[in-house]
Amino acid sequence: MHNLWRDEEARGLSGIDLLVYRSRLIGRDTGLVVWGGGNTSIKHQESDFRGRRLRVMRVKGSGSDLKTIRAEQFPGIRLDDLETLEQRDSMTDEEMVAYLVHCLMEPGSSRPSIETLLHGFVPHPHIDHTHADAILALTNTLDGRKHAEAVYGQETIWIPYRRPGFTLSREVAQAVRNHPKARCVVLEKHGLITWGQTAKESYDATIEMNTRAEQYARDRAKGKAVFGPPARPALPGSGRRAVAARIAPYLRGLLSGRALEGGGEPNAETARVVLRFDDGDDVLEFTSSEAGPQLCLAGPATPDHLLYTRPRPLFVDGQAPVDLESPEGIAALKEAIAKGLQKHAAWYDLYFKKHATGKEPRLDALPRVILLPGVGMLTAWKDARHTRIVADIYHHTIGVMRGAQGIGEYRSLTVKDTFEVEYWPLELYKLGLAPPEKELARRIALISGAANGIGRATARRLAAEGCHVVVTDLDGEGAQTVAREICEAQGLDRALGLRMDVTDESSVASAFQETAVAYGGLDIVVSNAGMAHSSPIDRLDLEDWRRSLEVNATGHFLVARAALRLLKEQGIGGSLVFIASKNVPAPGRDFGAYSAAKAAETQLARVLAIEAGEHGIRVNIVNPDAVFQDSRLWSGAVREERARAHGVPVEDLEDFYRRRNLLKVRVLAEDVAEAALWLASDRSAKTTGCIIPVDGGVREAFPR
Ligand code: ZN
């Protein structure tokens, strides 16, 4: 492990600024902390709001991440108030949380870390606490204590596993006082605590202790195949992605309330999940190994991981020995997934019954990590940010198992300890504090023609309601720009930008495959991509006619067909929204190629509504009129031709359309997006085969 401390960077920093510097160094190494794990602190003098000098501890706030932490994310705790707690015999987590609020230097500052007492009771000015992989590899073995002592001798204090909280904090502090020569504490199946008189001393100790553990693990692993010989060959990369894309919608359906074959209606109450595919080398090695299926059942490496990955993953095994990519291979894999989920649910039932005290609300039995030998891993949770966190953490779980197997034999939390952490009242309380989910949370939408205009406005609107959006366009770079903006506004991985040519069957297939790999499936399609061509029919080129039909009719067919296949596979319904045109019910002159193709699109959508209804898939249409705003449909030539067709000067065209409608309004892309949102959402759950005009009111275009 590298020591990243640079004197030239740290010079001039002191107090909390130096704490921020040190914390970020620790946060930069994912071998030390991942996704908000670990915490750091400093004890020093500060002035309170009346100018009195006090002893204050600054400790990481709950929910912040060391990698990016800022000074204000370290709430201050008055040490005189905190230290007296050590005299108590016991304290519940709830009492501790309530008490700490009274010790805060700034009312309303972020809540201090759940491990605050550990920092407060240990009497050293600088403390680092990490759930480091190398330390877990040492402690999560059959003879963890023996290995820790072999590495550190008298320099460490070994503390047997106990759930974090008041008792553990007091135990650690007493042990540190009783062993003044110790330089660190190793917490069984939990992590490492180091300290120092200076920030650098504490950081250096963290790095040194980890480096020594890594070296020990390397030495002990020499010549060992830690996961045993490979038992199942992995597919090549493209094959893995193709299989994942075929499997993911089926799995997503099952995890999101779809009933098994012959098992009745889908359960609408079950929250949907989003999936993520990952086929990292470590995942492939682990899932393909002889030891993988058993090892993964041993459980999480540390309490911190458990809250993300749940007690066990689902290891999908028992596939028929056929080519995985063949239809028989896919069918066998699906069967194995369905059986595996049933077995997993039965195991979870027993686990809950055995350990529940009667006070806990039962959590769902769904696995968050699904391991597919030869293919990779799918992670499942409420949104793409969380599926990424689960995946990242499972990579570290594999790393810890690798290290532990090299040292000795991997051991995890006992099943009872696992239950205690999973049903930790404090964690359940935190879950209860989460803000209500947005309307389209856990949903996935694919939108065509979304680099600008109506498509872009719709992508932004759906994303603002919590939806994951796949922004597709013939202009791939434009699509990626829109996706990037959405991720910046709405959060990590919430949008994906792809080039998709709606007239090209293989381009459409590949966009749907990428969608399944990135998010696991689909709920909403907004089929919007279109082009305009204006010309009187007697002067219309065959090529221009064909091109309009290609994009404005066939393009919708190709997208709709791919969507329908995927949605049926998934089995939890869906919503398709077609952006057509006011020109369908009320065609204008010189717009033959456009209007005829848009009429075909409309009729396609209506037949689709008839065919898809029995699968809970709704199909609806929006008819906008004259949406000029940043639209490529209204390019210079089309604008001039339409002005000529209506007999108005080109600069008056927008105004002409505005005056033509009953409400005398300009129709904006956002207005169309609003209708698309309503049709995409469950608010229109009982509506299919419908047409909504967004045209300011055009009498000739009233749907009938
Ligand atoms: Zn901890």
C-alpha cells in the first residue's frame, strides 16, 4: 500500500484542514475504505459560540465519504460531555444518538458517525478507523487472532467481534489504556484503528499496518490456487454481454414482482429493481472457480458491507452442460435463476424465523448480488448509483476472500451476528429516514431522437422524476452530452447516451442490449425520432418519400418491436409513448411524405395497443404541433418550405402557428414532455390506445 502523504501538500495545514487532507488520502485508496466506509477524527481546542476555549473532537459526519469530505462534514463534539459516558454500564444506540445531539458544537450540523464513541473514548488526538481489505483478510480466517499476532506481535490489540456501539467502544478504549505500547487495534471481522500524536503519525500507522498485512498475505499465498482450480470456463467478452442482456430482463422481472410461470398475476406491490452487469476479471475468476459456490455463502466480510450486499448472494448454478449462448443455454440459465431464487427465499425464511425476536419488520428476501458462472455478476437495488455501490463492495468482498483463503481459511460473521447487523434497529431507523422515492424511481426509459428538441426535454423531464434514461440519437455525441448533463443534475449513472439509428435493425438491437446490460431492463419507451420533408406530391422525389417512411414509420416499428420483445420477457408491463403529429388528423399541404409516414406510425401504435394490452403494456400517442424550439426537425429548408406552403413570410411562421391555435400559444418541447411523462407514469395506468394533442388547440385536429 502506498503512502500518499506529501509534506509539501500538508505544510501550512493544521487542525481540521489537516484532518481533511489526511481523510482524503485515506479515502483515495479503495483498499482502505469504499463508499462512505471508515472514519477519522481529531481532538483539539476550539472556541465555542461565546468564545470559551473547549476541548472538542471533530469526527466524520454520518453519510459523508472520506474521498471527497469537506471541513463542514466533520461535526464538533464537546469532549467533556462525551467522556463522562464511559462511566456508564450500558447505552443503547438510540440513547447514544440522542445524547450526541446535545454535545454538538453547532446545532444542526450533520449527525456524527455511528462510531463516534470509539473515537471519543480512545485517548489519542488523531485516530483513523478503516474497514481495510488487508486487515479483514487477516481477521476473517479460522485463526484470525493468531495471524494478527504473527504480523504485529505486541504492537496490536486484538478485540473479538462485537456489533459496533457503546460496549465495543468502551472495550477498545480500556484495552488501549491497558496496553500503552500498542500501536493499533485489530477488530475481528471489522477493521483497524490507528492513532498518533500528529495527523501524519496516525496516517503513517494506517499505511504501515496495512502494508505489513498485505505482505503477510502474499507470503502465505505463494504457490496456492486460492479459489481452487477453475471449474467452469468463462465466455468471451461479447458473449458474456450478450448472455447478460438476454438474462437480465427476465431476472429483473422476477425480482420486481413478476410471478413464475403458472404462478398468477405479477405482484404490483413489489418495488422494482434496477440491475447492473459486471464482468471484472476477479468476478469471472471467482464465479468460475471450484470454491466460489461454497465460499460466497460464508457471508459478508464486515458489517459495513452487509448493509449493501445483504447476507448472501445468489449463486446461479446447476446449468445444463450446453452452450450458454444458444437458446437452450439461455433457457437453462433462466430455469436455474428461477429455482435459485426460490431456494434463496426459502433459506431467508428459515434465517429470519430462527433469529427474529418478534420486534423486527421482515425485510424482503431478494439477493442484491447474483453470480453467474462463466458470465459475471448482476447487482440489484433501487437505482443505478446503488447497484454500482453493491458491485464495488462485492469486488472488495472477493478481494477479502482471496486474501483470507491465501492466509488460511475464510470465515465471515456468524449467521446470528449477520442477523443482528441486518436488523440493527439503528440501520432500520436510518432506512425509515430516507426521503420518499420519486414517481419514476426504479424505472428505466429509452428515448429515441433525444439529443435535442422534444426527445431531450422528455429525457430531462423523466429523469427529474427519478427515472433512469437511455438517451439515444443518430447523433451519438449529442446523446452523450445530454446524458452527461442529466447525470450531473440527477446523480451518478442515471443516464446513458447511445448512438442509435432507428432505421437500422442491428443498431436498434444493440441499443436495447446496452440498456439491458446497464440497467437490467426497461419500463418506458418514448419513440420520438423523426424527420420532416416538405414538398408537393407531384414534385416529391421517390428517395425523399422512402426516407420519410424509413425514419417516421419503419423507425418506430423497429424500436417498438424490440421494446415489446424485451417487455414481454420481463413480464411486469410497460408503457410506450409515440410522438406523432397534429398532421395525422389534420394534414397540411406539401407535407405528404411526412404526414403519410406519421399516419403509419399512429396506426402501428394503435395495433400495438391491441396486441400488448394482455401483457399489461400500454401504448399511447402524443400529437404535438409546431414545436420549433431547438428542434432539428425544423431545419432551415423545412421552415422555408412550410412558410411557402402556408403563404406566410418565413420570419412570421412561428407566429402563424401560434395565431392558428385556439389558445394562441407557442407550443414548447417541455409541453410535449409533460404529456409524455403522464402517459409514461402510472397516473395513466388505465389508459391505452389514446391520443393526446399538445397543439394549443387545433379544431381540425381534435381526435375522433
Ligand atoms: Zn467500523
